[in-house]
Amino acid sequence: MELGKPNQDIFATTLLDLAQNDPTILVVTSDSRGSGKLVPFGQMLPNQIVEVGIAEQNLVGVSAGLASTGKKVFAVSPACFLTTRALEQIKNDVAYSNNPVRIIGISAGVSYGALGSTHHSLHDFAALRTINNIDILAPADNFETRQAVLAAMHHPRPLYFRFGKRPVYDLHAPDTIFQIGKAIRLREGRDVTFIASGETVARAMLAALHLEEAGITCRVLSMHTLKPFDSEAVIQAARETHAIITVEEHSVFGGLGEACASILMQRGLVVPFKIVGIPDEDTVTGSQSEIFDHYGISAEGLATTARTLLQVEQSS
Amino acid sequence: MGLHFIDYWGYPSALDVTQGDREMDVQTLQLKSVAYRKTILEIIKQSGAGHTAGSLSCTDILNVLYNHVLNVDPDNFADPNRDRYIQSKGHSVEALYTVLADRGFYSREALATLNKYKSKFIGHPTRKVHGIEQNTGALGHGLSIAVGTAIAAKKDGRSYRVYTLLGDGELAEGSSWEASMTAAHYQLDNLVVIIDRNTLQITGRTEEVSSLEPLEDKFRAFGYAVRHVDGNDIPALIQIFEQVPFVPHKPNLIIAHTVKGKGISFMEDTVKWHHRVPTDEEFAKAIEELELAEVKLKAAV
């Protein structure tokens, strides 16, 4: 795997390419164009960027108004502020009113690392999953990011994307088919399935490589879409492999893991299962990478979790 | 309760005579306001819920907007050049539903389903109802949406205006002031913000709950061109809307001084009528007062 660029860089360059040929594309920012890598966008297309200052509620409301006139609106702000302070605007002005704004949560998850919990978004999947009429995407790499932005252009409903600020590994072949709501199988195996989203997918891939050296083969799914959810991919994993481990840069409550657990329970499928994410505690101080490692979102941590699950299965 | 809702639609009113006619004289609009108030009370009584006094305070504003100011009708509602009206004080939806029925967006009989099981007439504005621009109901949202819509007009070189009605109690929501900063920054003289200044909110006087005054100074400081109007005076409302834009490159703000519960003596300026449903006796008395007002207006004509 080669190291690519930060996903939010790819988001910004892809959007700039598209916007140069489509004047209906607008970016709305809350003093966030620098973090969102949108300075070149603002310089090249000053008529297609709307700045509202540090005011996330207003950012989303203004975006809803713009979208109601047929503009393709991308509301860009750090995920931590956007999905808490402006949650009511997302729920009412965007989702409930069906103003198809593309809500872009930048520097998501624990991207801001040591800046602390004020700047972490470990709640956004949970909060938004419960809101009707907004789809949720967490691209894993540069390919998925670009494809997601392209797909967003013609998506009929409101969307939420979350992007991180650190360079990510390229995981996909260029001819991979990307479809909103459809998991991508990155690796095939019989023993364990890793179902991961966003920037944890690369960690799951590294764990799979590590485990394969010990003769444990792993399926790795990039679950880039949290909603609509690819239930079938989860059911197949339960039927075709011996254990499932979900991995997310999110609270272990209310995110990818619990979405998978819900599907399995309601289908009566019982497999050794573990949700790996950020536990319900005061998050440890560190960089994104250090926080991942601390909570077992690492090649070694995930490999250990896999071995433990398989042992449980063998002993039962 | 002894009421037969549909019977009340049968009251003679200006509605039947003037529906669809945008050029109306003042007396006709005044008659309409009486008829609207009757309908508001009827549908609230019928449904057993509603925001009575706030709907009555903004009735005249909506009347003048939809019958004199806005270029909005059922046939042009998809036209990108139509004016927009976004009701930020969504709880006064009974007034909005009533005026839209009169404008022919749907039948008045449809309003009998207000708040009923599976009705599209929800207790706050919803786009499921023809003629409603935005879903509102949570306070402090309408102004930002209106600002975004007005920015779009500027970007597209369109001449439509965006009107939004805010409650005075609603102004404690900080998002309204965020939106005000943006309105001034983008010099949105195509935006018309109307404050329904009835001085009451659910707990009591606005000045006792969370002081708003000096309200004009606040709005001026935020960059608006501010005007005052008697928000229950039809000729004054017509006049103030005709003066828009007040100052080039400044967003327009109208402080409409209104009476909560306007038109019904025992509801006027009384905090308890915020969302109280009239008893049978109160309802009969209220209708009686409105019929008397109608008779007086017709006699004056």
C-alpha cells in the first residue's frame, strides 16, 4: 500500500475540478476554507464560495436556503462543530426540509488528535444515523473520496461526508466500482471479516496481512457508507467467515459496530463478534495514530482481537 | 362540543368574493383579516390544538403579504422568480395555512384535518402542504434559510425578494443574530425580515423573560435598515412594504408592533392564550366579536 494524500485534499481538488465547469456548485465555509483545503477554490472561483464566519448553525441554514434554489451546495466545517452545534439545522433545515445539502465534516474523528475532545467527532455516525433523510459516508482512501464526491453530484438526498486531515494509504485499484450504499470487498478470506469504515480500513488491511502470515485469512470490507447500510455484506460475512470485527474511528456506541450487530441479531446470525472503536471514556491524549494504537485500532491490536475471537469460537 | 365545523365555513366572508384577486382595496383586505381570524379559531377549535394568539397577531401581516406583496400563487409556485416567504415563527402555522387556503393552494375544507392522524397539515409549516417554502418549527432557523435564499437570488441575478417572519421571543435564539451578520455582510437588500413584536412569549412579557430592547438599536447595529409599523394596520402594512428596499445594499427589517390575540377582546395581550384552545363558550363569544367586526366593516364600505 502506498501513502496517498489526506482525503480532505482530494475532496477539495475534486470539487474544484467539477466546479470549474458547473457554476451551480457552491461551497459554504465557516472560516474553514484553510482547514478544508479550499483556499485555491476561493481564489479561482470567488463567486462560488460563500463565507459566513465562525457560525456553524448559520452555515447549515444558509446552505439549506441556497440548496432550495437548486444550487449544489457543499457546507464545509470541522465535523466536531458541524454535527453537534448545527445538528438541529442538519435535522430540520437539511434532512427534514429535504434541502439536499452535502454536509462535509472535515478533520473528522480524532484527526485533531491532541487538541482534545472539543475537536473530536466520535458521535456523528450515531447522531446522524437516527435522522431520517440524510445519507452518511466515510471514505477510506483517496479513490473512495473522489468517487464519493462524484456520486454526490447526482445524489437525490442530503448527504454527510466525513474526511480526515492525515495522509491515507491507497487501498483500491483504479477500476474498482464505487457505489453509495455498497461495501467494497478489499480482501478475501475465510476466517475473519473486518468490517471497517473511513481511515480505519487501512489498519484493518494491515491486520489482515499480519494475520495471513500466521495462516489466518481475512475478508476486509470497506463500509464507506453508514447509511443506507449494506446489510447484505454483513450477512454474507456472518455466513461465510467465522468471526466479525468491526472497526471505526467513532464511539463504540451507535456507529458501524452497533449497526452490524443489529443486523446480525435481527437475522438470528450468531458469530464471534467484536466492536472496535473509541470506548466510552475520556479519550487518551495523542495523535490520531497514537489514539488508534492505544485503543487497539492497529495491525497488532486488531490481530490480537481476531485471534481471541477465533479461540473463543474453537473453544465453544 | 356541539360544533359542526363545516357549517362555520358557510359564514359569509370576503374570502368567497375576492379569492385570487391580488389588487384589493383596503376594506376588502380588512374583511379578509376578519375572515382569516374566524378560520384560525375554527381550525384550532376543531383540532383541539394550536397557537391561537400568535396566529392572530400576525394575521394582518400574512394577509398583506399574500394578497398585496408577494408574487406567489398556486400556478407559479415552481417558478424560480417567485418571491419567497419563510415563516420562522412556525408555531403560528394556523394563520399561514388559512391564508394559503384562501389563495387557492388547497381547499379550505382540507384544513379540517389540521393535526389529525395522517393529515399533511402538521402543527408547524411543512412542505408537504402546497405553498409552504420551508419546514420550520424550531425557532431561530428561518432567518438563515432566508439569507441563503436571498444570496442565491443575488448570485443568479434574480429579482425575487425573500420575506421571513420572526417572533420577538424567538430573537433570544443566537442563530438569528448569526444570520443577521451574514445578511448585512452580503448587503441583502432583497431580504425583508419582519418581527412580530407582540411583546409576549409563552412565559410572559419578552422584557421580563429576556430583555430585547432597545431592539431597533440592536438591529441597526447589525446593519439593517429598520422601520416600524403597526402590524395590525392594513394600510400601514401596505405602505411599509411598498417602501422596500428601505436603503440600497442594506437588509430590510420591519418591527411590526402587533397585539397578541388581536381581534378577540378577551384574548388580546394575554399570555394565557399562547396556545390555549377556546372552550365552546369562548369560541362562540370570539366568533360573535368577529361577526360584529365584519358587520361594522361592511357598513363602513
